[in-house]
Amino acid sequence: MQTVKIWEFWYGTRGTCYYYVREGNKLRRISEYAVKQTVVEKDGRKASMEFEVPLERISGKQIYAFYYSNNGNLGLHKCGVDSFLYSEHTGIPKHMDPADLEELNELEIEMENPLLKQAVQELRTIYTKMIDEVKDYASKLGFKIEFGRRVKRTAEIFEDPLMGYVACLGLQSDEAKLRSLKVPMKWIYQIWVMMLACKALDVKEIEKEPLMGEIFWLIEQGSSSPAFVAKSDTNVFSFWFEYQPSKKAHLSERPAGKRRPMRLDIAICKGNYGYPRRIVEKFDLIIECKNEDFEFWESDIEDQLIPYLEKYKPTNMILASMKPVPINIKKELTTISVIDNLAPNNENAIQEFRKLVKQYLTN
């Protein structure tokens, strides 16, 4: 049995490559064809993997490569098995042709994990609608969405859903793909909820950033500065995204000695806290956003929501959930207003949320 060796370099989406084989309209991981899989080298989370594949299993089939540069940019390429067979370097293809993104759009990346399938389905439908609504709102008010350096995947999905989607799904396993989608989907939901809050306050204008002279929402993690300052006809509001008061303030000790992030999803104050900077003594409203099914964030009630109330003592707090929240949990959270099923297709929940925000910040 003649075999060919194919090497992959695993480290998330930084300086890595992953191979897939085309089967009809599906892309299947190269590991599914291998008779032997070897860890050639391992250094912490980095790993060099060697797959030994019978030639007859992939002969005549197109092999697609997902190449990620050191700064996370995705490059798509393709070749036949001969490029590995006749290469001077074991496991490395001699030559690959560029693959078009639209070409990948016509193919389905094979997956088995039901949670991943659900996430992909929601991304293609619900989340793309959220993105479209936010972009439309930004266009009407004349501002841009600017993303910080550490949120590349979120920025890609937001700016080009197809490229961002493909970049997240090119990884080595269903579990890795799901992890890659987790933060972008969480943040897209938060951005959409933040837009709803602006609409509730009848925002007419986003204030120009004085140092850069541009109008934008700054979406980054862990800043003590407002993401933007918004103006209605009668009020000014400062909005924070993933707020933390200082560099290491997002870390707090659990009883077991573990650490957890302590960043507020959305925080709002009446008044201008942008420039010149002002110290926030108390938030008028904190909005915590949950886009997953309740079972996946139930522990956050004790680990995050209650600690947020105790630490920041906001005037009001809303829990905005895209999925249903059990009735008994709603009753238990007496100091937190819960709006569940808050999604683009639920106008009743949207109106309820907007009514609460308006009540808390304009009365």
C-alpha cells in the first residue's frame, strides 16, 4: 500500500495550515483518510502533525488548504496529491493554486457536532440579519464600526460574513471550529443589542471622536473609555462595550482559586464621559447579553451577574437573552430585569426591551 505524508501546523488561526479533501460538494478533513497520525513536534498549544494517507484514498481528488498567516489572515489554496508526492520537503506541497472564496461557498465543510451545526445555521440566518440591521443603522446615522486589534474573527464576520465564516470553519476539529465562532457570535449579539438601546433612546447622532476626528463605535475588549457617546434631541449618553476599569480588573478570584473574566457587556451612563475623561461613579444601566441556550450560561448568574450587581451597584440592570430563560429564574432575579427571546424575529421582545431602556434612562 503506497502512502503519502501530509503535514499540518496547529495553533488556532496564527501561522497554521489545515487540509481538506473534496468529496462531491463536501470538504472532509485529511485526518479522516489517514491510517496513521503522528505528533511530530509539540510546544505548548502549538503542534506539528503528520498524517500518513493511502494514495488510493485521495488520488484524483482536490485537496484544499486553509493557510493562516502569523497575523491571522486566511489564504485559500488547492492542489492534487501529486504536489505532496513529488515535493522536496516531506509533508509540504510543492505547488498549490489559489482557491476562490466563492468556490468555497459552493462547498459544505463536513461537521458532526450538533452544537456546531446549530451555531452555523444561526450564523447564516439570525446573525447575518443582526449584522445587516447594525450596518443599516450605522449608515443612517453616519458612523463606522471600528474593531480593536484582538477581535479579528469578529471583525471579519461582521465586515465579510462569508470570509469570516470560512475562516472559523477551516480549523482541525468541530470543537476548535465551535470555539472560534463563540466570541464572534457573542459580540455580534452584543453590538445588535447596543443598537436596540440606541434606538430606544432615540439617538440622533454619534459624537465625533475628538482626537481622531472620526465618528465610530469602538468595539474592543477591556477598555475603561466609552465605545462612543450618543446624542438624542434632549440627552447625551455614554456607552461602554466590554468595560473594565483597569488593565487587570477583569480578573477576580473564585473560591476554588480559579480566575474568570469580569467585563460588563454593555454599560450606559447619562452624560458625556468621553473627552475629556471623567471617572464613572455609578452606571445608570448595565446590560448583560446571553446568546446561547440557558444551560450553557446558567452558572454565570452566580459567577458574573450577581457579582456585577454587588461590585458596580448600577441603578438598573437588564439581562438580554437571545434564547428562553426559565420562569423560575426570572422570578429569582428580582433586582435584574430579564428580557428573553430577544432576537431580530421577535418584535414583542424588542419592544419590551426598548421600553425598559427608555424607562431606565430618560425618566
